[in-house]
Amino acid sequence: MSNWLISGGTILTSDDAGTIIDNGYILIAENKIVAVGSGQPEISDVYQEIDATGMLVCPGFINAHTHLCMILGRSLGSDRTLLHWLSEAQIPLMQAFEPEDYAVSMELGAIENLKAGNTTICEVFFTPHYSDGVDEIAVNSLDKTGIRSILFRCTNDENFFDGFLETRSESVRRSEHLICHCQTSRTRVGVGPLVPWSSSPQAFEDAVQISQTKNVPLHLHTSETPEYNDLVRKRTGKSNVEMLADVGALGEQVMLNHCVHLSDSDIELIAETNTHVIHDPTSNMILASGVAPIPQLRAKNINIGLACDGPACNNTQDMIQTMKDAALLHKVVTRQPDILIAKDVFRMATRGGAKAIGMGDSLGAIQPGFLADLILIDTQVPHMTPLHDPIAILVYSARGSDVHTVMVDGEIVMQNRQILTVDEKEVLAKARERAKKACDRSQDRRKS
Ligand SMILES: [Zn+2]
């Protein structure tokens, strides 16, 4: 592992004060940032240099909720609401997957995320193939790409689609195995029932127990659509968030994803328990799910991370687009231009996500002691010229494809848009082939 000096760029540190340094430098030793300043540092050790002139340098984005396990279904069944999109298009395809599909899905998804500047992802994994050990395949494939990830091993013990059910004891045994045997410094494992209408209260309690005893985060889809809330109320007589409170599934180790349809008392429960919320504005728009009450959650000091959601529903993994969508969505529905500003969404995409995954003190900012997960964005392009306000340029003008160089854990994983860890061309070709074959098998199953 090398020591690096990155200099000449504009550093958007995302530190507590939101410091921006023009013509700044960053020194990296092993996998940590050791110094940040302006101009050129005096150094005695040997550093490899990266010239960041004309670039923005910022912490890698944390895509706090995705489903790379569904990537082979990208664009399939568009223009439907969540439950129709799942039952009519995506689930039949997933039922036709083979264990080998998961390796290429994870590699393709990680490449796409890295190329958009997302250095950390929360993969909310689910599959009808847990008995084939595909969770281990997925974790190992993610690790190979060099991305930082938490794979949340999600499951259901009742009322879900054919083939997707796992008994409670299987789920506990396999989750514990994955946590004990497959984690690396970059690739971690978390847990969570997949959706609240298809898991028993005891399955939630199992997940809470694993989260607490193994010290891993818990990730839960929550209150995504009104139909979703109706299903939970029919089963439990409670709101989704009240149900979670009852089974002990709120707290600092818990990430609630979506939270679109919340009551005032739901918001109180989330705030009181210091539970984290993940906002997926693009997904909520594309599936016509609704508008999450982000300004109200922020007013209660609830920590919020940002996410693209899966590539099958959002269609992309571009966190820069997601930042822009978040800011624009809340401006238009409130008609207040300052309700969520560029600085706010940048913070959600960096510090907010890091805090949500329990790494608020080591990830998501460019400051000494933090992990060296950072990206360089080339601003020498027409759509970022001239550049008066670097944060506004990043959020409102840049695109994921402007990301030039990506470092994760002190290692360069993309340089000048070339992925260095896996063979991108080969992965894309394999993904096309495997998606086609899965589609064919799915059609055959429907006919038979
Ligand atoms: Zn999801």
C-alpha cells in the first residue's frame, strides 16, 4: 500500500465546519488521511503524487441503500408502482436467477457505483437462493472490486413470494455464519427482515438480537407506500414504525429506509430512539411512492443518509443525480428554495450515510484520522464552467460520469475512469449474457 499526496484541487472536506480549501493538499498514509491543508506540504517520506488541478476532491459518496442483487432486471417493468413492479416484473426474473448470476451482479453494481464516485454501498441483499450459499458469493464478489460495502442479509419468514422464504432458524444460522466468516476490513455484513409485512415479530426480534450480540447494523424497509402501511396495519394493528418499536427494532444501530408515509408520532419515535433514516428521492419519484417528510425529520435532528435504491428501479446508481433530486424535490413541494440546499444534500450523501452505518467518526469527511475514501471530479468541462460555488457545481451541474479518480481505503480503484480491480469489459459482457438467459428462463417458467 502506497502513501499518497493529492494536491492542487479544491477540497470539499465535509468536516464539521464544512471547510472548503482552494488549492489544497491531502496526505494519505496506508489507508488513512494524515494531513489536510492549503498549498504544498513539507514532506520527508516518499509519497506518490496525484495532481488534482482543475478537480474537486471530496469524500466518496455513501449509497446507503441499494439492491445490486436485482441489477439484471434494470429497466424491466418500468412505470409501475412498487408492488406491481415487484410482482409482475422483478420477482419472476429473480425466481429464474442461478447462483452464478450473483457474482456478476455484484461486480457490475460495484463498478457502476465506483464509476459514479460511490465508495461505500449498503447492499440490501435478498434472494431465493440462500440455500446455495449465494450470500457468500455476493460478499466475496463485492470485496474483489475494492468497494467498501455492507451487505445486509435480508430475508422473510412468511407471506412473501414463492421461493424467497427462509425459516427463522435457517436465517439466524446463515446470518451468523456470514458475519463470523466472511467479513473483511472493507466488506461488512448486516441483517434485517426484508419487508415488514412478510416477517413475523419473532423474525424481527431475531434480527435485533443478532445486531446487538454481533454488533452489526440493522437495515429495514419502512413505510414506503400507503399500500405497504395498510399491509402492516392489517397484520399488526399498528403503524410500521410502532410495530418496529414494539419488537425493539429502533435505535442507533438501525437504518430505516424510505420513511415516506410517517405520522407525527412515528417521527417522534424515530427521533427519541436516535434511529437513522435513509432517503431515496429518485426511487420514490420513479415508483410514485410519495415524498418523504425530510424537512420535518431534519427539524427533529434525525440523522439522514441518501441512497439511489436499486439499479432495477432507479435505473442508475448516480449519487450526484440523487443529491440533485433530493434538493429539487423538497424545494418544489414546499416552494421554499432554501428548504434543502446543496450543502445539506452533500452532507447527507457523505456524513449522514457514514453516521447511519456506525462509521461517523471515521468515514465521510476529508480530515486527519479518517479513512482515505475519496474521489476526484474533473471540472474542466463545459457544464461546470465557470465555477463560482463548488458545492452548487457538484450538486447541480456535475454528473457521476465526471468522476475521474476513486480511492477506497487508501487504494486507487479507478484512475482516469479506468477500473483497476476487475475487468470491466468482461463483467459487462457476462452481465448481458446472464441477464438474457435469466429472462429466457423466466419466460419459459411463465409458459409452463
Ligand atoms: Zn429497497
